[in-house]
Amino acid sequence: MSALNQRTKQARDNINWIWEWANPVKFMWFSGLVLPYLIGLTVLVFGTGFVWGFFFTPEAENFGSSVKIIYVHVPSAFMAISAWFMMVVASVIWLIRRHHVSALAAKAAAPVGTVFTLIALATGALWGQPMWGTWWAWDPRLTSFLILFLFYLGYMALWAAIENPDTAADLTAVLAIVGSVFAILSRYAVNFWNQGLHQGASLSMDAEENVADVYWIPLVIAMGGFMLFFVTMVFIRTRAEIRLRRVHALELRERMADA
Amino acid sequence: MPELGKYAGAVLGSWAITLGLLVLLIALTWVQARAAKRKHDEIEARRQAGQRAAEKKR
Amino acid sequence: MIALMLRDLRLAIRAGGGFGLGLAFFLIVVTLVPFGVGPESDILARIAPGILWLGALLACLLSLDRIFQLDFEDGSLDLLATAPLPMEGTVAVKALAHWVTTGLPLVLAAPALGVLLNLPAPGHLWVFVTLLLGTPALSMIGAFGAALTVGLKRGGLLLSLLVLPLYVPTLIFGAEAATRAIDGFDNTAPLMMLAGITLASIALLPFAAAAALRINLR
């Protein structure tokens, strides 16, 4: 083999080990090993972000103490979108490489993403109330999250409605991909739709204000905490899904053996 | 408790809802994961018992 | 292709219910709105384009499961899958047939129903134009949703849950285009976006819908 071919083969072997973890047994082994540390790390980072953000940040101009809400609102909103993105990537991997762990990971991530979306909506509304005097405003960002919430619901409903696990995995994967296109399109549509009403009165702080270290560092920690929380939850839920899938397969075998 | 002034309701409410929902999710997940593990171990035990019985017959 | 189209058209008109129901539902919704929001003419005039769009959208939604369900149940969908016409073509033709039998009548009826809602004068033209541009998108997006749920026994409600969020951009741009024109503003932007959505849906969604059908036919 030529030197170039050897190096290519080596590079491809180095990358291919990732697909080894796609094997359900290997995933169970790996996740089982890592989970306790993951949980510990999550509690640590999440707790730090929470405590720091709540107790040790000063009041801000225009926002007063309500600026503290960014430590739950921003990370949850960010993760709500990241979770959907992860579901789409996992769906594509499932459609192309048929790794069951991928499909089940997408299914596992959905409830977590949904809860993040709900938190983003609730904290957004709670923040908006003192700011705008109304419990809900069709602010483009909040509205987009409401639509995202509906997409999450539809995705989970489709998984629940279909009996055959592989068919469900396939159809929900297609839905996630097509849904993403429409979700992005909706973002633009909603921005366009709301131009007349709340010009500029968007809920999140401007990037300029975020630069202040005293707010920024705990925010990064809080985001890290939410991210770790997401990974931990997806690991736990995927493990449960893998077990349930095996149960389903064995039950079918039992039923056929009895017949 | 830091001075929250007029935004106390909003801040405390946000954090309460966040923690509340996350705890709900954790509880739900834990229950589901435990049920999955239980079902899995039961059916695995049945399968292995069945296999052992089949081995004995041979 | 034409044969399939004509067959679907004949089935929709014959199998009673397919044809007139959407129109009747549209009328009922438009009639119900004043009962819900009060009969004041200026309020109705303000929301008329939106209500007409919403009514047309919901009426479209009702007949979506007929696109594939009947053929799925009696096995014709399996036959169509093995026919020389590619699945994507089948989907496109069926969506077109749905539009002709459901969407188009709604478009034609809308200006007339606008009278019930005090739709201001330029509104009649603009509601007609925007619905004409937008209803094909509704049929195509709906066909995709129908393809996803074709295997389910009572997929009707799930179909709505899946399709309605997908309808949001079309609804926003369609209603905005009509409303802005009525208020005297320039509506080129939403109109172009609406046309873009329709064209993109027709070009791309048949592939997704065909994939979903193949999955369900396995």
C-alpha cells in the first residue's frame, strides 16, 4: 500500500471507531460506565451556574434584578434549539446508517427538548410581564418558541402513534428533517409578521450588554450546566429506550414461539 | 437572599418553574428508566431460563 | 399521469362528501366567526382576510386524509408504488387532484364569503389572489402529512397536529399579503414569499412524501 493510502486508511480507521459506539451493546456499556461521573459533573456545573447567577450577580440598567432571569431563560432557549438540531442529526444518521442507537437517541431527546422549550416560554412570559405589562406578547422570539413547542409535540405524537419501531423511527426522522425546514421558515415568517407591533422590543439582551464579564461568566457556566443536563438525560433515556426495544423484540419472539 | 426589588415575583417565579419542570422531567425519566430496566431483566431472565430448559432437554 | 389525475378527480366527485364538504365547512366557519367575536362591522372587516385564510386552511385540512387513505386501504397504493410512474409523480398528481377538488373551490368561494365578513373592496381581489397562490402549498404540505400518517387507523387528529405547524409560514405570508394590500401598503414581499413557498413545496415535498409512503408500504 502506498504511503498516502496507508495514511488515508489510518485516518478512516481513526474516525470509524465512532461507529463502534453505535452498537447498542457497546453504547450500554459505555454509557453505564460514564453515567455516574456525568451526573456528578452535571450537578456541579449546573449548581454553580445557578447559585452564582442567582446570588452573586448585580442588578442591571433597565432590567433591575430581572436580569437574573437570563440564567434560566437563555440556556433553556439555547438548548431547546440545540436539542432539536441534535434530533435532526441523529435522524439523518439513522436514515443513512441504520444505527438503532441513533434513532432511539433522537426519540430520547425529544421530551428533554420539549421541557426546555416550555421553560423558555414560561420564563420568557414571566420576564415579559414586568417588562411589558402583559403575560404574553406575540414577540417574534416567544412566538417562534411556541411553534417549536408544537413541532416537538407532533414529533413525540408520531413516535407514540406507530407500532412498528423501525417504521416509527423512519417516519419521525423524515418529519424531523422536513419540520426543521419549516421551523426555520417560520422563524423568518414570524419576524416578518411581527414587524409592525413590537419593533425592536425583543426580549433578550443585546450582545453589547452580554459582554459584561460579571454577567457573562455565570451565563456560560449555566449554559454548560444545561448542556450537561441534556447529555445526561439523553444517555439515561436512550438506555431505557434500548432496553424497551429489546423487550419488544423478545416479547414478539415469545409470542411467535407460543403460537 | 439578594435584594430583588420589584422583580422578585418574576425572578423567583422563573427559577421556581425552571427547577420544577426539570425535577418533573427527572422524576418521569427515573420512573420510566426503572420500569424499562425491570421489564428487561424479567424478560431476559425468562429467556435464559427457557434456554437452560431447552439445553437440559438435549 | 393524466389517467391517475382523472381517476382521482372522478373519485373525489363521485364518492360523495369529498367535494362539497370542504366548501360547506368553509361556509360554516365563516358564519361562526361573527358569533364568536361579535357582529361589529369594523372589527369583522379588520380580521376578514385572516379569517378567510384560516377557514380555507382548516377546510383543506379536513379532506387531507382522503389523499392516500382510501387507496392504502384497498391496496391500490401498493399497485401505484409498482407502476411505471415514480412515487414522487404519484404524490404530485394526487396533491394536484386534491387542490382542484378542495383548494380551488375554496379560492373561488372566498371573495363571496368575504361579503359576510365585511371584507373591504380591494380585499376581494387580494384574498382571491393570495389564496390562489397559497392553496397549492396547503395541498402539497398536507399531502406530505397524509403520507406520514397513512398507515394509522385514526390518524386524523395526529394529521392535524403534524400539518398545522407546517402551515404557519403559508398562513402568515398569505394573510399578511392580503391584509397589507387592503390597508394600502406594498405587499410584494409576502406575496413573493408565498409564491416561493408554493413553488418550493411542489418541487421538494413530493420526495419527502414519497419516502414516507414507501416506508408505510413496507
